[in-house]
Amino acid sequence: MPLLKLLHLASLICWCGILVYLPAMIAAGTRRNDQLFFRDHSHLTRMVFTLVGTPAALVAIGSGTAIILRDGVVAGWLVMKLTAVVGMTISHALCGVLLLRVERYPERSVRMPCFAVGTTIPLLIILTLWLVLAKPF
């Protein structure tokens, strides 16, 4: 089933790329006072989150679950990896919350929460990649 692994890898690349870029997009939506810019930027950010990021996350998690069930692997590194994936999922949800916050209160700055989420996500991605490749436990 190399196609299942290919599907998992492709959806994971899309999801991780969007997770890295999404906090910056959300923070950029509060920088300008131009109403037309805010409306268009808000729609673009929501579209990236809803139509690309969330389906990629669901396909990545679903195909990863199918790979685990197919192979029957139970190891310490896998538990740690799944914990890191849960952290990535929580970060994805936090990006959704920040997006709603910017849409409701566009004058408020969300740069610090976006910075916190934006620095956490690459660390989780690197941790996940290291756990998969090194299998330390």
C-alpha cells in the first residue's frame, strides 16, 4: 500500500505548510485599516483555513490512522508522535479561534498569540519528523 503512504505524506506536507503560514496570515489581517483589504484578506484567510487546511488535516490524520491500523505498530515513539500530532491539531484549532477573533474584532491585535502559535507549530513539526525518522524508543 505505497499509495496510502503517498496520500499521507502529500496531505501532511499540505497541512504542515498551511499551519506554518496561517498564523502570519491571521496576524497580517489586523495591520491595515483599509476596509477593502480587510474584507478580501479575511476571505482569503478563511478560505485557506476551511477549504485547504482542514481537509488536508483530516486526510493526513485519517490516512495515518489507516497506516497504523494496517501495520499494527505499537511503540513508544509512536505514542510520542501521536502526542505531537495532537499538539498540531490543537494549534490548528487555535488558528481557527484566532481567525474568528480577527473577524469579530478587526481592530484588536492578535500578533502575540499568532507569534506563540507560529513558533510552536514548527517545533511540533520538527519533533514529529524526528520521531518518525529516528524512532528513538
